Amino acid sequence: MKSIAFFISSNGYGHYDRCKQIASYLNSDIKITFFSNNFQHKKLGLSDNYEIIELEKNTIRWDKNLAKNKIRFKSYKEGLKEKSNYFKNYDIIISDNIVGILKYRPDAILSGSFFWKDTFLNKFGKNKLTYFDNNLLAKHNPLLLTNKYLEIGEVKKYTNRKQFGFGCPELPYKPYKITDTVFIEPSLNYLDSYSNFAKKIPIKFIRDIKKTDGALLIARPGGGIITHCVKHHIPLIAIYDENDSNEIIELADNVEKLGIGYKHNIKEKLNLDFVKDNSIYKDTQLDKNGYKKAAKFISSVI
């Protein structure tokens, strides 16, 4: 039996959810293992058909780097090494989106639309983590699976990549008037400013992301949030703090460029009078089914 392991970034839930979605489309005769932190699979669950190898240490936690205003490079290396003796047991390892896995599995496939090394370089200047990851990428030139719509930074220049569209399935567009405003706080405590911003939203809102019909979503635009909005044709107000990562600021720009919402600097006053419905999606043509296509590709190379 062929085997695949997903090694997942410790930073929030989006990386875990993406791997979970891809795994759901893989053939049933493939043995699947997840390397993840407890808080991830505890909240989002996982099929009983998959094995979990729990990571006690963190690789990347952007919120903790921001809180201490320094790079936790020691934690990064410890998170990589913790279960490294298992890595040789799998035909393929998919790393989302931890470049450092290449130290132990030079043939690993990366998944993601940005490099953490760029995020740390942008925030902290020259540093050990960026140097470490840059050397691994230059030495091994791994294959990178990306969402072509969300690529930012050096990923856009990286040549050994396989592009897909949004992971979600294609659902028919249904026009609607906005009846509910939904605000979603970041899953980790990146910056207090996002919580404080919620107090200044000028209209009544709910916090239920499962509300899709008639919804307008206000959220920090991670890849998972954007994919959710694309799936359900929900207009997104992509809020960002100038002190957040370059990834989030660029993704907020991408939301506007794709025509699926509007970016908003949380330092500015929010006006929602111009968003009446989800008509911005009426003529939007975006490739979807990316998770299914990625799974098919992975199955072809195992």
C-alpha cells in the first residue's frame, strides 16, 4: 500500500483544513497520515481512516512572533526535528507550508501560496529562518503546489510550481440581497487591533461563519476565508492591519483585484452603505475544484 503524510504548519487552522480537503479526494487504497498539533485536529476533526501523529512543538506561530517581536527560530527547528524519525516511512510527504521539512525529506512536496521566509524577511529583516529556508529551496528545488489566485511574494517567481484554482467545488451563483453581516476574528491572537476593530463596526453583526445566504463577511483575509467566500459567492470586506504580515496585506489587495470584495485598513472608518448584494460575483469566472485536482495530481506521482 502506498503512503502519504501531510506535515502541517502550526499556524492556525487553514493549513490543516486544506490538507484535510485534499486527503478526502485521495484514493482509498492510499495510507494517509497527518502530522499536526492537537488544537488543529481537535477542532476540525479527521477521518478515522487516517493516522494522526501529534506534534507537541510548533513550527510557525505568527501570533507568538508578533507578541515577542522576534523570530522563534529555535522553536521552528525543534518543531521540524520532533518527529523527523518517522519521515522516512512514507512514499510522499506533503508539507503545508513548511520549507524546513526539506532538511529531513529533500524530496518533499510543498503546498502553499506564500513562503514564510518572505514574511519573516519583510517583518524582521535579515534573519536565520529566512536564510535557512532559502538555502533549502536553492539546494533541493522542491515542487510547490499553489492556488494561482493567491500567490504572493517570491512564490510568483518560483518556477517549479504546479498551479491550481480555488479548492472549493463549483456551486451555482445565486444572487441575494445582504441581510446579515458576519464578522470573524482571526483564529489566533495575531493583533489586538482586530478585536478592537470589531467594537467600531457601525452595524449589528453576527459571528457565525456558517451563515452564507444573504451574508456579507468581514474578516482578516487568510486563504481559508477567501476560499469560503468564493465557494458561497459571499462579498468579503478584507480587513488588514498595517503591522500584520505582508501575506495578509497582499491578500487583501488580491481580493479587490479578483473582484470578490473590498480591502479595508482597520485604522480607517468602515462604511458599508455601498454593499447591498452579492452582484460582484455575477460575472466572476474563477477556476475551482482545486483540492480535487491536487489530489488527482498527487495520486499520479506517488
